[in-house]
Amino acid sequence: MSHLHETLKSALQPVAGKYVGLAAAATGDGETAFFAAGRTRADGGEDVDEHTLFEIGSITKVFTSLLLADQVVAGVVGLDEPLQSFYPELRIPVRGRPVTLVDLATHTSGFPRLPKGVVRQALRHGDDPYARFSADDVAAALEGVRLKREPGLKLRYSNFGAAVLGNALARRAGTTYADLLAARVTGPLGLTDTVVDVRPDQDGRRAHGHKARRRPTPDWSMPTLPGMGALHSTAADLAVFMAAQLHPESTPLGTAIRMTQEARAGHARQRIGLGWLVVPLGRSGHTAHWHNGGTGGARSVAGYVLNRGVGVVLLTNCPRPTDRPGFDLLKTLADGARPA
């Protein structure tokens, strides 16, 4: 058993029993290790492993932002291109200046956390709060958006902004978000298990979600808002994705990946690139790029330290947070790694 695997196991085995199912990956020094525990269902199911599919929630936003960077590199869109140009039939409110794509990717658009009208629907359909939010609802929310401040001034996390970014990119390409992401990001990176809609051949490997007290709950569907959190993935796929962040030059998306990693907004304790949050890793002196995710029945976290060449992913199918064990593991790996 490798040192990396021993470190991963010793970090997660003590807490694994607190989760219904847990799958994790660590990468460093050209090596990848996996850890898995628990089941795909609290009442049975299958053993979890690195090929089990989990909802990854808002880690989807990192993929959406990488899709943006890819389309910028390809010359299809511009970072500073106004959102209005993607929706000529709508009148999107302006405060100071128009909202741009980079504003959406860095959560500095001034958009609210959620689109107008979705909370009311969520109260009626709590187990799947976004399922009935239609394309007309999205358009109405865009025209009725109340910008909290002028774009570009302050980091204010917005699910709605990330969803609109994904929709705008798909509009420009004349296709769906799922198909564009597969063609431009997950396909080129070889992430065959990272999907919006779980395929029939994947269904038997799905980790079913759970609420508190291990009560089952359905996956969330986001038919009109996929860019903010609709992806499913596996520890194996996300380990490849972490390795791509650490070694962009080895991938077809090297320039785009580097573009996402550049901190562009925020403050000393939390900056943001395109999608990736950039923060000090405790008092270690290291800087971590990271994002987490959560749905009604799943939690996730992914992060890496560029100058130490290490990355981690934790996925679970219950509401117990993964951030603390994920950050603790990342710090342990970064402290023990040779400079990259």
C-alpha cells in the first residue's frame, strides 16, 4: 500500500461510518489513491467504490467556468462580453454597466443567490426544488433581476448567475449545456462518468441521496439551470479532473484550465478565479483552489494546492458536510509534499 493511500485511509477511516456512503480520491507525485466506504443506499444497495456516481452539486460551477474559458480560447465568446448579447429578446437590468460573462463566473455580477420565483416553487416541491422552473421562468427572472450592486465590485455567491452563464454558452453554441460540456470539456478530458443525466448503463452505480436520519430523497433535477449544479460524477473521474488542474499542459484544455485558476476578484481571505475559490489553507502558508457542493441528499468537496502538486475529492450521499475532512486531508498532503 502506497504512502498516499495510507494517508488517505488514515484520514478518512475514522469518520467514514458517519456517512451513508463515502468515496474519496487523492492525487500527488503522479499517483492517485482511492478510499471508499458505506453503501449506495442506507437500506441496502451496493458497496461504494471509486466508480460510484454521486451528485456533485455546485462543483458543477467549476466545469461551467472551464467551459467558459474553453469558449474564450476558441474565440466563440469574450470574458467581458455582455450577457445582454446572448439574450437580445430580453431587457436585462443594468446597474452602472452591463453584466458580463466574467462577472457571472466570478460571482461579482450583483445577481441574487437564486432566481426570483424559485423559492416559491421550492417550498411546494422541496424534494426536487428546481424541477419545475421553466425556460419562461428563467427569462422572467432575468428581466426582473434586482442587482444588489454594480457588477465587478464585490464577490457575492450566486447560483442563478452560474446557471445563466451555462445557459448563455449553450445558446451561443446552438446546443444544450449537457451536450456542449461533453463535447468541449468532459469528452476531451476523458471524463466518461461526469454527466448531467445518468445513463442507463450507469444507473446501477448511482449513490442514492439521503436526508437527515438517513431518510432517502430523490436526486435534484435542474432542466433549465444545469450550469449551477446538475452534474453527477465519480471519485475516479474527479481524480482525473484534479490531475488536469495540477498538470494542465498534459491535457487538451491547458490554456483554458490556467485561465480558470487566475484569481480575479475577492479579498485577502477569499479570492476567486473562474469558478475556483482561492483561499489560504489554514496557517500552512499554502493556497488552495477549491469548491464544494450540496444537493438535497449529497455533499462534495474538491480542492488542490498548485505549488505542492496535490489534490483531493470527497463525495457522499448524505447531508453530512465533507469540507472539514477534505481540507484537513488536503493540508496533510500539502505539508508532506515536495514543491511542485
